[in-house]
Amino acid sequence: MNRKRPKQIRLDQPEMEKKKADDNFPNAFAEMFWKVNNIPVEARELICKECDWSIPTFYRKLRAATRLRVGSDGKVRGVSSAELISIKSIYLKVFEDTLAQLKATDTRLPK
């Protein structure tokens, strides 16, 4: 019997890594799209580094924050006030950096 081997499943996304690695975009639209699309990833990486969390811990705390119980006082269980202040400053920094990159994007059509 001639059985074909199953195709290996690739969990990584090489096209995203390529975009992130060399920042060589085919056009201004693609450049803007990938820069904005990278905001959550960059913020997550910085938050994990600053708060000394693993990625599963990040999502565990995020899930606890988005599923507040009825009648709760609005506090996020497992996230301290200092961590919240740090997270807010990280998001502001990421948004400001992305905005600066978008403003620097050359949108002129090539001649």
C-alpha cells in the first residue's frame, strides 16, 4: 500500500515573523496593518516581562478580569494596584509608539 504521510501542522506563523523581523513591507497599507495588528502582542510581551508573568498567567488573569462576578466590588482578583498602574503605562507607551510609527509611514505612491 502506498500511504501518504500526513502533512505536518505548523503552529508558528512564518509570514508574521518575517514582517516583524525585517519590516520590509510591500506597500504602506500592509505596513500600517501589521503595525496596528502587532499592538496586542507587543503589549502582552511587555506586561509579562514587567509583571514577571508567563503567557498562561497573563491570560488567566485576563480571564479573571473579564468575568467579574455579580455583586463584586469591581476589583480584579489576582492583580495588584501596582500591576494595574504598570499595565496602564505599558499600554500607553505601546499606543504612543505605534502612533509615532504610523505618522512616520510614507503614504506617497511610488512613481
